[in-house]
Amino acid sequence: MWDPNHPDKLQPQTGHFRDALRLSVHLDIKIPPSPNLASDFVSPVGFIWISYPKSFPISSVPPCSSTLLMAPRNFTVTKPSRGKQRDLTALDAAALARLGSWIITTPNTPWVPKPFMEKEALQMRADGRFGYIDPYQWPQLWSEQYPWSVAIPSKNYYSSPSPIAWAWYTPRYEDFVLQKDSGKGNLNRTTIAGLRGLLEVIQSRFKSYQRAHLPRGSLTRAEGVHSTLKKLWNIIELSHLSWRDTVVHVGDYERVFLELYAIMDYDQLILDRLRMQSGAATDSDPGHPRWLGGFTKAPLMAEQLFAAGVPVWLIRDEAEVSEKIIVQDIVDAWDPTDIVVHHYVDPVGQFAWPFDIVYKGQAGDETMHAKIREATYRAKVLENPSTSDESGSRVHRTARNGVDGWQPYDKSRPLVPPMRRDLWEVTESTFLPAPLAVVLKVSPRIKEKVDLKRYTTNVTRVTGLRFPDPVMLAVVQNPDSMRRYFANWLAIRTAWIQHVIAHPSAESPTSKEWRAFLLSTPADRNCEKTTASAQERSQALKLFYNILPVDASGISWAGDDSVTFRNNTVKVFKSISPAQARAITWELCELHFQFDVLAMDRALVPMKWKESPAEREAIWRAIFPPKTVGDTWDAPLPTTNNGVMRTSDLHDKFSMLNAFAQLLSAWPEAPQLFHTPITPSLSNEQVQGAMADLMGFYVKSFYQQNGRPPICPRHLPVA
């Protein structure tokens, strides 16, 4: 229960702390802010909520004590003396890192990688790999089904000239040789020789592996993976593939190699020692750098991996860490710096062409481990028409003369167009803030009714966008283009916001016109090119002519150096950082929502604006008070969520929701229940239901009026 004299301590009376979070309590006291509270502590009506770090889903939070709401615990660092590191047990820390209420320790490595355990989309990236959640690139949670994942070779250990270094080769455009009069080709001789070396490494070791006294099941598994590796190699070496298919097959080949090498290491070097179940250090301590290692939440599993000499990181709640723990160093969790997160971009047309999303689920869990293997081992080797010509004869590799003159595509052939984005899908990205739960709830529901023709629109032309679509900026796959998109928006941001404020009902640029402008440079102002894209950029610039910087030059309208966003400086010549991108796209979502609501109200109830404009504007301003965006559009970002649908202040919450309901109640077909006040006496479920009703009606009305779904607000991003 809460003690008003000690607001930063919560003492659950019975049961687990997690159960205490679910207790319905009505707080009549004002809870002052406390620096000792856990991150983003809020208390909406009827519940106490705590937000945890993004990398840890709420479902994985263990029942624990009240330490979540207490001051972070201080750990005493005891620097190891020479030769004393082996005195550690699996539950001690050669290195310790803190992530929110979680403590991550490792007894046998000097660093702590950042774990990724949130809900993720499994989708191949531009390099043929699967980003942060790829177990062949970054440590993942221990898998009972695929235990050899901890033995996947580490890129840092097998550097050149080791032939195994080719397991991390990323296909390069200049390594591809187009076959004459064809849109397909092969990798050049040097690359083929390097990749063939991986198969030779396996062949030289596999015979001794087969002779080892191993369980029949282990041998059968390894033989199956070995067979797949050889089939993939035959495709890469003998087939004529498109460049895009080459990226896919090389990625699959490398993953299967790493899988097989890990299986052999695990069976021959790790498995017997895992069964020791001892937390004492062994001769292989510290963790062998040849392996990626893995995370675990089970102390016993940490002891086994530690005994086997495998790099291991134990994830615990702070309350579970013993007072007697030995801590030799406190470090920050490492973010991966060399993992590709951008999607595939056509090397000739320079358009984004993302690979399909094959699964959505919890990163690191058993299903994600299985789905990554499923995507890698899919049966594409059964049919490969590019290995034979029309007569059925085998296509032989041709000499690679004149490599510099070849291109990976026949430019006379039509290029495959980029995939269209479903505007109803709530996009999640590293460069976007988290979507609101209420938006995730209502968007599929409205889309379903639109698909069933229950909601229709008479709009013949989809309306434009008052501001750039934040998703448009976030999903740009070419890093140079993304840098230009953000820089160009920031170059006109202040002037354009002033323009919209002065002319809220003016016709807006289309999505295509925004895209053309965001891709433009000052050189396009006097461009004489006649290509379609050049003409599009030229026409788009006319819409922004009066606000463009007169003396701009360089790669963007912000120049080549830097541009200011609120109180931060964005370096134009560097790639936009995810934190900067989230701040900018959050503001864009807020701009869209606020001014779309205003424009919708003017369009749907014009008589009210004619009869009492001050009253309508006052209602609108009650929904969006200045502190929602940090008082002004040029002030630093707010530090807490203050907007409608997401504010943490109870008084503001009901004030904003009732103002929103009052505004919407005047719109055509508005439900009668919008006239009923939303009060603190309602249960949390009733308040959440009212929020969903309001947002659902707004989304439906916006679609009917504009022919497209609206851009909705998002959570305030954390750095």
C-alpha cells in the first residue's frame, strides 16, 4: 500500500508484486514526482502502471519485490588481481550492466551485449541477414530446441585470413557479373573462390565428426544440414541468378555453414561439459571468444554454460541478485554497430524492395529460433529453372572477361516496382516512436469494415498531407536518401508549420509531391533534365518556392553541415540517428493529428465555425494544450507523455478526453454516448473503452472524408 510520507516505496500486502499491479485502487492523494521512482511511473485511474525498457516485454517481467520502485541499488566494484578472475562463480560478474530494473551479469566476458527480446518482424535485410534478432549475428536467448546456437562462430574471432571469415561476406554490387543478353548472372571468380572455402572447411572437418562417437540423432541432424549446404553451394556456383536472388542465396549459404559449424562444435566441445552442472570455473574460462554465446534467465543454465566455457549473460531482476555478488566491472550494454537494419534497395533503380515479413513474434524465443531456420532451409533447391536453358541442357559458367563493362541488370528490361505500403498497417520501426495501444486496437477493426464495404468514401482523389508522412521518412532504405529526407524537412520545418497555422484548410501536397521534394537538392531549382523524376522534383519545388532557403547549396536544402531541431543539432553529413529520427517523427505525428482534427472539424461542422468560431477553437485547444508538445514547437521535447490518449496526469487525462468527445459529438453520425462525461468514477476498462470509441470514430470519419486513414499520435520517444 502507499504511504503518503514515502511515495517512492510500494509495499504489497500479499502475493507477488505483479499481482499488486493488478489491484484496483482509487488514488485520491497527489503523488509527487520522485527521482527514485522507476522509469515513466504513472497512475491512471484504477491501476498502477510501470513501463519497462523496450527490450523486455511485460510478459517476461518476473514477480518481484518493491525494489522496482526504490532507488537503484549500488554495487561495489572489486577489481580482480592478477590471475584471480577464475575465483568467480556463474552468478558473479566479471561485468555487470543495468537495463531498467534488470541486471545483466557475465562471469566470463568483459562486455555485455544488449538483449533484444521484444516483439519483432522476421524480415530479411539488405545484406541477406535478419538484423538484430539473427542468432547468427548477435547473442540470443538460450534455446532448448536449438542449444547449439550458443556455439555459432563469432565474427570477431575468425578474421581474415581465416577462410571462415567468408561466412560474414556481404554480397557487393561490384562483385556481380551479368551474363550477356540476360538479366541474370554470377558472382565473380574471387568471390566464388572465397565462398567455396567455407564448404572446404566443412569437408575437411566433417569426416572426423562422422567418426566421433556421437548419438545417432546428432549425426543425422548434421548430415541433413551438410546436404543442404552442398545444395545451396551448387545453386550459387552453377546457376544464373538475379542480383536479388544472389543476396538471398548467399545469406542462406552462410547461415547454413554457421549452423553446421556450431553443431559440430557443440557436439564435440560443449555438450559433455554442459552436463557437469558446476558453477566453478574451468580451464576454458573466460568464455571462449570463438563462440557468440547467449543470454539466459535461469541461474542453473548460466552455471552449465559457464562450466563449458561458453560466453553467457544472466538476466535477473535486481531483487534476485545476491548481496554477496562479486562485481569486477560495471559497464554499459553494447548496441550492435555493424548489423544492417536497412531493407533491400534495387542497385539500378534505387527503389526500396523489401523482402517479405515471414513471421512476427517475440525475439529470442523458441518460435523465433524455429522460424529463422524455416526461412533459411525453405525448399527452394527443388526448383531452380535458371540452372538450365530452354532445351534442358546445363548452363555452364562463362569466362568473366570485361567485368567492368557489365551491370547486374539488363537496363532494357522493365524493373520490378517497389512494393506498396498498406496505409492501414501501423508501422513499427527503429526510427519511429511506439504506437499507442488504442491505435493498434482500432485500426484493424476499421480496416476490416472498409474492406467489407461497410465504411465507404465518396472521395474521388485521396487528400494530401499537411506535413510529410513520418513513416515515409522512417522506411527509406537508402541511408543517403534517408539523410536527405530528414534534412530537407528540417530545412523548411519552421516556415512550413507557420504556413499551416496561417492556412489550416489550404490544399496540401500529395504524398508523391512530398516524396519528390524530400528527395530534391538545391541543384534541382535550375535543373534542365527531362527525366520523369527530375520533372517531378521541379514541380514539387514550386509548392515550397516561397519558403525555400535562397542561398542553399549542397546535398540538401539544409546544406552539407547541420540543421537545428528544437534544441538539438542534427548533422546532415552523417546518417540520422534512431533517437533523432524518433523525436522528429514523433513531432510529425503530433502535427498531423492536431491539425487534421482542426481541419476535419472545420469541414464537417462549418456552420458552427461560422456562428461561434471562438468556441470551436477553444474546444480544439482544450484537446491539445501547449504542454502537449513542450509549450511551443521550438521548445525542447516534453519529458512526459501529455497528449490526449496518453497523458499520465489524471486531471489532464479526463479534461482532454471530454474535450475530444465534445468536439466529435457535433460531427455527423456521432454516437450519442459522446455526450456522456468520462469521469474518474469509471473503471479502467470503461475508460479504455471510451478512448477506443473516440479514436475509432475519428479514424472512420477521417477515412470517409479523405479517402485514407489518418496519421495518428504516438508515444513520446525515449532517447
